[in-house]
Amino acid sequence: MTEPLIEACTFVIFGATGSLARNKLLPALCRLEAVGRLPAQLAVVGFGRRAWGDTEWRAHVADLLRDRIGKDLEEAILVRFVQRLRFFQGDLGTAGDYRKLSQFLASERELSPNLIFYMAIRPAQFGEVGAYLADVGLNKKEGRWVRLVVEKPFGYDLESSQILDMRLHRHFDEDQIYRIDHYLGKGTVQNVLVFRFANLMMEPLWNRNYIDHVQITHVETRGIERRADYFEEAGALRDMIQSHLLQLLTMVAMEPPASLDAESLRDEKVKVLKSIRPIPQSAVHAQAFRAQYARGVLDGEKVLGYLEEEGVAASSTTETYAALRLYIDNWRWRGVPFYIRTGKRMGSNLSTIAIRLRHPPQLLFRDTPIERLRPNWIILGIQPDECLRIELQAKVPGLEMLTRTISLDAGYRHAHEPALDAYETLLLDVVLGDRSLFLRYDEVRFAWRVVDPILKVWAMERDFINTYPAGSMGPTDANRLFEREDQIWRDTLSLGGEK
Ligand code: BG6
């Protein structure tokens, strides 16, 4: 297969000195440099308020990349990468600065006319910056392409996301807008499609006849770090579930797309989101659970409770843990519960999709010491381990007829294969113009539709929230979401946790 054509372009980062640029964008671009995937004429323009020129910006980025990438970073690569960097001093809220930006981009001969604008800024500023760019014609495609990359959250709820979308569409066509959900750049997430659709043995099992329930988990030991401003407004439901975890659900549940092109893939994902049974406000308590971390112990160290974190209101009821039970009302999934949960300051870092198959009939083993056959699980580990595991029952060696769970494990990456950061994949796709791993607005809209009733009820109930000790695996009360007693959270990849 021939490599796709990579065109020259100018990659402008709004919020060049912010945490997203520092932690994700610049390291990912530099790693793409290391593997020779950046076109020769790609320049990275940092747009920021600091009184810097190219030299200061280059020195700043070189330091941070040495720090982030460490010993794997060859000096020659770093030198090549920083040569691509340009700095433009500007203020996001000043109209005149966009005119100057436009002049700067046009006047520098080595800057390609193809433009990527990356909004590594607060979502509240997306609309305004988009409008300023359009005022000076930086949205126009004549003789070049222009792409606008926006990060989640896309809005605050269903209504605000529609307003944001209308604002962006006033100046940019849909094919210019790249809505990033970095989970779609993770290797194992893309592997879900390959696992399901490139292996004949999976598809026949992948439905309500064989699957008892599905669990999608992302829990992390991190607290809110210094993001109280953002997190107080967002909460775990918006931060993780509306975006990343519902995207994982679409990958698990969708029908095979006609092809892997962007539209076919996204059509199927939208169908799943549309088929999720709406949760009426009266059912929110039965189908959703929220909690907040209290003080606790993590890795042997005492850690603060959420209410004690800097910037958090003393009476905040913002959830740091959220769990849902959803149903997809279509032929494949009718009646199969999908349990989704996320939590901060939990006892471990774990992102998994765990699929439990139904119990096999016991009859055959009726007259043996086997009391109960255990169900099979299929587990897709996203992080920290990228793996695929299938759990089966096997006979225990010996004279008795006893069974135990064994597992077929496949590491998805061999030791010599480098781990990619999701942003490397996604930034390369933006440069290539491949939108399949980016969200179409209707995906965002239908995902908001799923969580909106829950947000409304939680927003009204501001006088109480359950808590869980930091360092635990979350509140046990969340178990009430399960349909049956034999369903429990799968907290580890290892065996033995299941009933
Ligand atoms: C971000 C959320 O989108 O995803 C964070 O805002 C969360 O709160 C993070 O910690 C998790 O992403 P990852 O790639 O570290 O699993």
C-alpha cells in the first residue's frame, strides 16, 4: 500500500503555552517528527500572549520536550523539530491581532497556505475565536485548505452544544471541523473494530443471545489536579462519559460499517447513540449514580477529599464518580445492560471494556461436584495494559470433575513495538485530512441527549452527594445499578473477581 500524500501546512496552536499544548500536542508532533511523518514544509505557529519571539519559543519547547520525552529524544530530531516553530504574539480576545496573524501567515514565504487552527483553549472561547478568524478571511478555502480542531467538551449540555455548533458552522463547513475525542486515537479502541470484524469467531456471539452485559470502565488514581475551575463546572459525567465512554460504547455496539471511511463509520456510531433508550427524569435514580471522593489513602499516602482541593466550593456537589446503566433498544442489544463508570482518585488506573457472556446450561454437569459454571468473559484492556483476554472454563487436573477459569491472553503490542500516544495518531490524521476518528456533530448531539436528563436531575439536587474514600474502588452503593446480584464490577484484569 502506498503511504497517503502528506501536504505541507501551517499548524497554528491557540493556547500555545497551555497544558494541552505542553503535555500532548507538542510532544506528539515531535514524535511524528522522529518517525519521519511530518511533511518537510510543516510549520508550527504558537499563538500566545507572551512577549516572545521565535528564539524564546524554541528554547521553551526544546526544554519541555527534553523533559517530557526524556532519553528517547535524539538531539538531531529535536533540532529539526524546533526549526519548524514560529511564535506569534497575540491576544485571543483582540480583533486586531487576527488581522496581524493573517498578515504574518501570508507574508512569511516559508509558511504553507494550508492551515490548521488548533483550539487548545477554553471551550467558551471556540465560538469567538472562530468568528475572529472568519472576520479576516482565515476560514476561506480558496486555493488552500483550512481545518479547525476543537477539543471536548463541545458545549455544556444539549442546548449549548447546539449553539456552539451553529456558531462554528456560521463560518466553517462541516468538512473543516475536526472534533477530537482522544480516546478514538488509542490503539486498543481502534482494535475493537478489528477484533470484532476481522475475526469470524466473534461476530456470531456479539449479541443479546450470548452476551449477558457489558461494562465500560475508566477509573484513575489522579484527582482533579489543578483543574478545579473546569471540573467544578463539568463533573465526571460530562468529563468522561458524555464523550470518551459513550464513544467506546458505540465501538462495541455498532453494526459493521459498509467501509472504514469517515461517513460510513460515523453513520453506524450515530445509529447506536440514537438507539440508546432515553432515561426519563423519573428513572435517573435507578439508572445513574454519582459520588464524590472524600479523604483517603492512595499508595500509602493520605490524600485530600474533593471538597478540600484548591478552587473547589465548600458545598460543591460536583460528582467525581459517575456510573450509568444504559440499554440499546435495537435487535442486537435489546435487554442487554451496558454499565458505564468512571471515577477520579480511585484505587487503581484502569480502562477496560469487559463483556460477560451468559451462563451456560448446567444440566450436563448436574451430577458432578461443580456447583455452578462460571460465565465466560471477553476483556479488552485499553490502559494501562493494552490487551485482549478471553476467559474460559477448563477442568482442574485430577480425579474430580472440577472446573476453573483459565484465560487466553494476547498482548496487543509486542515488546519492541513502540506505544503511540493517541494524539500522534489524531494529529497525523488532521494533517492528512482523514476525519474518520473525529466526531460528527450528530454524534455529539445524541451523546448529549443520553446524559442530559441525568444532568438536569443532578443539577436540581444540590444538597447531598454520596462519597467514597479516595484510594477505594468507588462507592458500594453504585452496585444498585446492577440488574441482578450475580453482576458485579470487574475491577481488575486478573481472574477470580467474577461470580
Ligand atoms: C480527559 C479528561 O479528557 O481524559 C480527564 O478531561 C481524564 O479528566 C482524561 O483524566 C483521561 O484520559 P487518559 O488518556 O489519561 O485516559
